[in-house]
Amino acid sequence: MRLENKTAIVTGAGRGLGKGIALKLAAEGAKVIVADMSMETASATAEEINASSGTAKAFAVNIAKQDEVKAMMDFTVESFGTLDVIVNNAGINRDAMLHKLTEADWDTVIDVNLKGTFLCMQQAAIRMRERGAGRIINIASASWLGNVGQTNYSASKAGVVGMTKTACRELAKKGVTVNAICPGFIDTDMTRGVPENVWQIMISKIPAGYAGEAKDVGECVAFLASDGARYINGEVINVGGGMVL
């Protein structure tokens, strides 16, 4: 197992993509902190991992709150002794065309997706610098390149890419790698909520011809979290079946 004796935090791991990532890291031997806004869904994922002979604990957190993020980091170290990997997956969308986008929906998405990722990166970096090792993996999106109806979401994910590259330059000599993964169209609870005609339009844009699954992103995360990825740093990796070329 590639991640034996490693400790990982996965934010937004109560369901969907984050849950798939948490399950994969646990299967690879990592001890996982399942972090989510909802303690109920976080606990359900943690229980599933523990029932499969993995090791996990749940933690409820609003990543847009600095004190809660710090508490999550402290809980991780208290529970498992160290922090080796953080996967900044938590995010939300509030889609609307530019001329209809409200200031409130702009602020909400930027607060969670951009500020929240920043706070998690910052607290992880403080601890990883001291240890001289660590993996920061940010889940961005193919939408960082722009997508109709997602001015706020696209801006937040473009910001995540920029933070990834800056943090790479700052932390590389401290033994910490920082990479971003841009999932394409992934079959999750969120995407299943789109109308059937929109689903088919999205599938038509993918050379592979089908939507990805959470495990596809999880495989990439597990590799980046492993020792085998020690020389991969500051990269933006598309996991989308060729949707972005």
C-alpha cells in the first residue's frame, strides 16, 4: 500500500468526489480525517472506511472559518500524530449568468472555494514546513478556463490554480509538493442533478465518451500523495477523459 503510515485530511469528504478520494486514500493505507460541513455525512464516510479495515475519523468544519480550520489541523495531529497529506476538495457552486449573478452568490462561492482552500493550505504549510515534508493537493476544475454561467466558480478555481503554483515556489525547498487536479465531467450527486439534455451535451464533449467516476480522481490523488510523486510539483493535471486538450 502506497500510503501506509501516512495521515491525510480530505475536505468535503462526506459525499461525492471527496468521499471517493477518502475511500481510495484509506484503501492505500492512509489514516484519514474525513472533514465535511456535515458531521452526519462525514461520520458515514468514516464508518464506511473503518468497516473496511481502514482507519478514519470524522470532523465537522467550515473551511471558510480560520479557527475551525486550525482546530481541524490540531485534531488531526492529536489523533494520528502528524499531517502528511491534505486534499482540498471542499467546494460549492451557485451558478448564474454574469448579468444575473448576485453579489451574495459571488461572495459565498469565493469564500468557500478560494478563501477556504487558502486557509487550509496555509495551516497545512505551517506544519509541513516544520517537518520538511508533505503533500498539498488542491481540487480545482476544468472550469478554471471559463464556463458559461460560472463566473464565480470559474474565478474561484482559477484562483486555486494560481495559489497552487505560488505555494509550489514557496514550499518546494521545504520538501512539500503542491499540485492541482482539474476533474472534468465526473458522475457525482451534483452532476446527476443536471437535466438529461445537458448531461448528453457534456458527454458529447468528452473524447472518452463517458463521464468519469470519483475513483478516477482518487487514483490521481493517491499517486500525487505517494512517495513516487516526489518530483511532481506545481502541476495542473486534468482528469477528464480528454475533455480539456
